[in-house]
Amino acid sequence: MQINGLALTDIVDLADHADLFELLDNESVYTLSHQGVTAGFSSVKAISRSTGIETRRLLQPDLCPLDIAVAIAEKLQFRVGFDWNECPAILLCHSHTNNQSARQLCDQLSEKLGVPTERFIPFNYGCVGFVQLLNRAAQLLQELPERVHIPLLTVETPEHWHDSSDKAFCGIVSAGATGTTLWRGPGHELLHVETAVEIIPEERRKPDVPLFWTEQGDMFDFRGQPEHKLVMHMDGESVFLNGVDFMLNACLKSYHEVADEPGRILIAPHQPSGKLLKAMIAAAKQVPIEADFLNNLPNYGNSISSTIPTILARLEQVVSQNGYEPATPGDLILLPAAGICMDRLTDAMCIGRAAIRWQPGRYHEEA
């Protein structure tokens, strides 16, 4: 979708809030991966090599998703200065094997904020969730006047719907929450946005093996305690193969759309795992795509729909850690994503891409 006059305001996250999260290091992941019946990681160093991650986050044990939803909502409102009751829609992505979890969280948050629950639009959209929020908000704003904010919230606690002994996931998933608003006003200009569901042909999948599937049973939580829950599994090899291609294609499409625009190009992709991200970046450089690729995995992990907006929330830090020159006003940032299709687990994946023109500053209602 081509966009005219829409922009993101300030982008915030909660990653530094020690009162909300505790860190899970690779030594702990090694122990967790050896709880189940399948083989765990061979060593702590193998976790670093495979995932590209050193620490990830868990929600504090006495907290629930509503606690971080309230925290990110309050932080966003403070930074941007809008009135929740003046927002015609509030979009929230909360991924889960329970498809009602996002709706339930919206209902709980509506009560806390004193906003009618029908204003909330829930998304159970996985890794492409933030781009999908952008896409839906852009559609809604086509019919709305200037200065109307549509908040975009991501609240992800993947430890609640994964098995901590599953080597495919236990080393990569991380909790996170982010917030921003899209409006017709000043801010980080939205240049384009698109999402799609791609059916994976049989020749790009293992015979009789789904890409993703769920399993109900006695598992372990991420503190090593037994827990009965519905968890997600995946065929990592097929997901890797298709994920690299989809992320690269999303990069290429966005790159070609902005290549003639003035300004340096940075790419802030979804952060699935170190292995997949490294393969995608290597392929992109061969095309070639002339851009600075941002990796935020080591101390943040794969926080599902929160990964891309977490990079944007702390762009200055991420750019510096990747060894690049500081981001400046007018830089173009591409946001490619690919991952699980929550509505069609077995044979499809979601793809998303967007681009923004970076305009750092604080964007308040009175601006």
C-alpha cells in the first residue's frame, strides 16, 4: 500500500524495565533444553553459535501479560500525549496458541484504560505482527481526519506458549512489549506497507511434515517447572529455507521502491534467529542491496511482533552496536518480516514489509 501523509510518532519499549522482566542466559537455556525426551544443545557455546543470542527476557513470575500491556500503554501515552478515549481504534498484537488470548488481553486492557472494548482490535499474528498493525492502521486512517492517533501495541510473552525443552524455540524466544501511534501528522513518515500470506508448495516442505503445529500436554515452563499447556512446534529446516527467501524478497521489494529516494538506507528486519538473519543478510549483499543491516539479537532475542519496533525504539543504540554511523533525519529504514501464519500453521507463512523515513523527535498532540 502506498501511503500519503501518515507517520509514526515516538516508539517506546520496556526492555530495560527490570521490574517487569528477568533475563534468561545461555547457561539456563542449556539446562532447559535437556529436560525433555529429545536431545538438547550440545554446549553453551553451541547456543550462541546457533541462535546469535546471549540473553532473552521472561516476564517476572508474579506478573501476567496485562501488567506489561498496562505499562507499555502508560509509557506510550506519557511520551506522545494523546487521549485514549479520542482514539477511534487501538490495535494490539499478542501472539499465542490460544487464539482468544489477544481478545481477552484487549478486554482486560480496555477496563484498565477506561476505553470501550469495541475500540480494541486484537491480532494473533506472530512475527509479522508489527507490520500488520501498520498495514491495518494505515487502512483505517485513510478515512479519518488529521491528528487522530491510532495506537499500535505489541505485547509478547512467548514463554507462555512454548515448551522450554524444545531446542527449536527455547534458545530464541523472548518476551517484549512496544508501543507507538500512527497518525496524519509529523513523525517518521510511512512510505509503504504490505502484508500477505504465502502458501508453501509441497516441494518446499518435507513430505507429511507441517511447517508448524501445536501440541497439548505436560511440558516445562521457562523456569524448569512442569506445566500443562498448548505449545507450538516447527519444522526448523523448512521454516529456515522459506524464511530466508521471504525475508530477502521483502527486502528487495522495499529496496527497489526507495532506491531512488534521497537518504541512506538502513534495514531493520524481524529478528528470527542468528542463523536465519545471517543467511538473509549474506544473500542480500550478493544481490546486491546497498544498505546497513541491523542486528539486535544478542541481548534481546526474538520477541515475535516486538522485534522490529524494539529496534526502532532504541535505534541510536542498535546502530552504534552494529558499528555504523548514527542515524540521521531523512534516513530510510526498511522493515522486512516473515514468519508463522497463525491462521494456517501447516503450510503457509506470513510476509510483511514496510519503509519509513526517520525523523527523530517527540511528537505530541499539541505539536
